[in-house]
Amino acid sequence: SPPPRSRIKLARAAPGPGIVGAIFPLLLNAAFARNGAAQSASTLSALIDRARLVAGTDSFTVLMQGKPVGWQRHSRRALSDGWEIRDAVSLGAGMQESIVLLDGTGHERSLRQTGSMRNKPMAIALDFAPHARGLSVRGTADTPTNPNGALRVDTVVAAGTVDDNALTPLLAAVPWQHDTDVQVPVLALSLIHI
């Protein structure tokens, strides 16, 4: 039989309680199971190898049929109390720039995102804080996917939930093994809809 492979599983999950109005953020499920032993999704920051989370910039060109159609650039900068992760993406008619602040343990503190999607402006401003029931997420999300304009976000999500803008840099800092299985709850606010 073929050897197991590392993989990330993404699936839609039901929204949690405490979401203001009719906001239903898309939760993509992704926790780590090493050698068949599942671990709690809240252990993502514990799995990060701090030596792999280094200052620097990575960039990619998106090709379609061999022709450039966009790009993405991630940069990481150490702060005295954590990390600043900047991300810029241009693809087709969309452009976004994000700034994610992480504390020293790899937990997200804030997200500020601006740009355009479908040629319409977008802006997301969120703050994250520990909560007795998980992780408090507060702020606003104004995306073209919501025809009613900006939404106020004031909710509690499961401990270990990661904003989609912080996911790629955090996954890159995990010491992957051939059979590593990832399942982390991901909050994708750019996909909010009513």
C-alpha cells in the first residue's frame, strides 16, 4: 500500500452562537493528527517551530496557460511582542492588502485588510482576544459578497480558530512530516454572506 501523505482537509462547518445579526462566517475545518493521533485544533500555535517563523518575504506569480495573471507577496517582520505579517494579492479584478499581528505565541491579535473584489472596495478590521468560551472576534467586515454593506462582527469562535489571512504563514512554520494531517478551524470573513 502507498505511504500516507501530508494533507489539509477543508470543509464547511456550521456557524457558532453569538454571531451578530445574520452573519454566518464560513468556517473551514482544518487539526493536526500526527502518526494517527488527533490533537486539538487549539494546539496549532504549539506545533509551530519558532525557528521556521523568520523575517523575510516570499512572492509568487500566478500563471494561467503559461501567462502571468496575478501575484502574491507575504512578508514577515519580528516585533518586540510578536510578529507582523503583511500579505498583498493581485488576481484578475481583485486586489487586497492585509496586515496580521500575532502575539509571541503565534496567536492572532488583529487583522486589517483593504482592497477590492469584483471591482468593488472592501475593508475588514478585526481584533482577536481570549474569551472564556474560545476566541472573541470583534470589528467590521465590508465585502462585496454582502450586498447590505458593512457588517459588525462581535462573536466568539472555537479556541484555535485562525483567520484565513494568518493560515499560510503559520502552516509554513509547522515541521511537516510525511503523514501529518491538518484540521484547524479557519475564519474566512471575506466570504461572509447573509
